[in-house]
Amino acid sequence: MSASSQKISVLEKIGYSLGDLSANLIFQTLMTFIAFFYTDVYKIPPATASAIIFAGGMLGAFFNPVMGIIADRTQTRWGKFRPWILWTAVPFGVIALLAFSTPDFSPEGKVVYALITYILLVVIYSANNLPYSALSGVITGDMAERNSLSSYRFIAVTTAQFIVQVLLLPLVLILGDGDRTLGFEKTMGIFAVVGIVFFIITFLTTKERIVPRPEQQSSVKQDLSDLFKNRPWIVMLILTIFVFITLSLKGGMYVYYFENYMSEAHLAAFLEDVGFNGFIAGVNNSLTSMGLHGFQWPKDAPTSAFSLFNAGGIIFMMVGIGLSKKLADKYGKRDVFGSALFVSTLCLLAFYFYSPQSVALVFISQILHGLFYGITIPLLWAMIADVADYSEWKNNRRATAIIFSAMIFGLKAGLSIGGALVAGILAVFGYDESFATQLPGTINGIKLAISVFPTITFMIGVASLFFYDINKKKESLIEKELLERRAEPPVDIIEIIP
């Protein structure tokens, strides 16, 4: 492997992170709003929406191992992984826009359209995000630099999350002039254009430095054999699935929680008490003075409270991301991840016990959950990159993309299962979007879906880490021995220039 410097510039870290910002404008929208979009905007019944999200998502998820094999065997003058970011940029944006469009089809036609566009979106997401994620494993072999890269990356992720979870619903109402159907199409059009531009910047500003020697090339059969003998990989696959089931389940259900459970009067009073209404009035006045009369923040309390709720969690999540690297460098990724995930889980469980009037407690729990979950965010992908190093250290063969492909499979399987659970739980508990007030059983189902059920899935993830044996000591050993191997004169060094 190339022995070039493993240090990377701030410009490259920023350029790389913009790719995750782009992907997450779409991914966060899927995770938070796809069930809501199908049930309340495109008017697809909850049970049908659940089947679309699960079937479409799982079909797309099974494309990941294929994409991993393809990416690991891609050979271009730009590298293995960077070209895929460029090639998929425009298709990703176009398909994302189509998936959140609402053509006037028959009920059966809507189902077919939603299923086809959802499958296409998760497939193109794999073709883009799998090579993007694998790129982090070959940009540098320095684990401290990799932790730093992950922190940059997930600040970008959190920025996208803020845009989607805090601003998307208001943007939908503003751009659509109260029409959610038109608003979703316009908002996704903006996301698509921004995403395409940022993916191109990622391609132009990054470089692949870890290049396998020719003698390290292996067969697909050997790659798969190495994979299933890699216990840390199996643990990370399980962890990834259950983390993203949880994120998709609770994230997708929050909007229903605010619109159907929380007291609108108490939400309005809370917004007034914390100064939110005064702040928004100032923003609206400023926009009006600039002639932007159409850009006025929506007046309904649940939408504003939902946005502020997400904003509080995300701001403190970014604090957690900022703490993550120092904690991981001192105590090791595994131990920090497990401890922070456990505490964040307890914060979720508390939601079940709050009354519709307990607005302040709901916001405090969200802030604490965001803080502790934020610590885990950069570590997940850094740990997966460590698993790729572990595989190379153990087998003297590097198969970065196929390892990351399994993790993207876990991510998308979790997203699909969690999203399907949102719509499925609504169907089981009798949700009907036409009801002004949902039935008590429906309300209880919504409460369970943001508290007890996510607690179970997160705790399975915590338990799986007891079987993950790459602790702080082993991280250092693997890094040291791989650096020594890579410093040896190779049979044939392949230098890749962007």
C-alpha cells in the first residue's frame, strides 16, 4: 500500500463531509417523514404504506452486497470509490424529487408509483452512499485522523438533520402556500439541486491514499468467507440494524406525537414563555421588510413546537459530537459508544410517562437524549472503518467496500423496518388521518412507538457491544501493525491522483 502521508487537510475533511450533508438531506427526510408523507400527504392507507416502506426498502437493501463487490473491483484513474459519488450525483437528485412527488393516479396507481420510486431511491442511495462511506476507510489509515474525519462528517450530518427536522415542515407550508403536496415537491427540488452540487465538490476535493497491492486481490468467495468469520463485523451489522430501526421508528413517529398527543394550548403557551413566538415575529417582520411576504413562519403551535423540539435535540447532539473524539481517544470507541447509547435510551423511555401538558419535561428529555446520542454518532462509522482494518490485519487482504456494504445494508434494513413499523403501528392502533381527534388506543400506540419500543431496540444494540472485542488496546495494536506493513516496500505501488 502507498506509504504517503496519512494526514489530511481541513479542506479535504470539509469536502468529504459535504457528501454526507447531501445524502442526509434525502436520508433524514426518508427517516423522519416518509410514513407521514405517504399517509397524510399522498393519502395512502397506513397498512399499505407500511408494506411499501418495508418491501421497497428491503429489496433495495439487498443490492448493497452487490454494490460492495462492484465497488471493491472498480479500477479508474480516480480510484475505486470516488467515481461512484460523481456518477450517481444527478440520478440521486432526480429520483429523490420523483419519490416525493404526488402524481394524480388512482389509489392502485399511487401504490405502484410509490413502490417503484422508493425502490429506485434506496438503490441509488446504495450506489452513492456505500462507496462514499467506504472512501473514509481509504482516505487515511491514521485512526486519530479517521476520528477527526468522522467528526467533520457528522457535523455535516447533523446540519442536514437540523434542516430536515427543524425546517422541512415549515418550508413545505411556506413554499406550498399551505399546500403540503406542492410544498414537498418544491422543497425536495431544492434539496436535489444542493445535493448534486455538493456531491461533485466531494469528488473533486478527496483522495484515496490506501491502495491494496496487487497480491492482496481476492475472489468474491474469499471476501464473503472473510466477512462471516469476522465477529466484529457481525456485531456492527446487528448494532447498525437496531440503531437505525430505533432512529427511523421514533423519528417518524414524533410528528404524530405532536399533532395528536401533546396539548396544543400548552404547546402554544410554552412557545410564548420561552420567547419563540417573539423571535419568529421578528424573523417574519424582517422577511416582510425585504419584500419576502410569502416567507412567513406557519402559525400552528404543533408545527412550531415540533421544529423547536427537534432543534433542541440537534443542538445538543452537536455538543455530543464535539465531545466524541476526546472521549474515544481516551477510553476507546466501543466503551464510549455503549455507555452513551445506554444513557440516551433511558431518556427515550421517559417519554411514555409524560402527560400531554408536560411540555417542558418533553423538551428536557429530548435535549438530554440528543446530547448522549450525539456522542455515538461519529463513532459508528469510525468503528466500521476499524472493522475493515481488523479484516486486513487478520487476513492480510483489504475489502473495504464489501464491509461497508453490509453496514449500509444494516442501515437500510433498519430504516425500512423502522419506517414500516411507524406506518404498521399506526394501522394496528387504528390511526385515521381524517379524524380530528384520534382514539385513545391510537394515542397509546403513538406513545409506545416513541418510548418503550425504541428502548427495546436500542438496548439490543447496547447488548451486542459486549461481543465486540476491538477495545482501545486492540485499536492501537491494529493501527501500529498495519502502518508497519504498509511501510514495507510493495511489489507494485499504485499511486492515485485525483
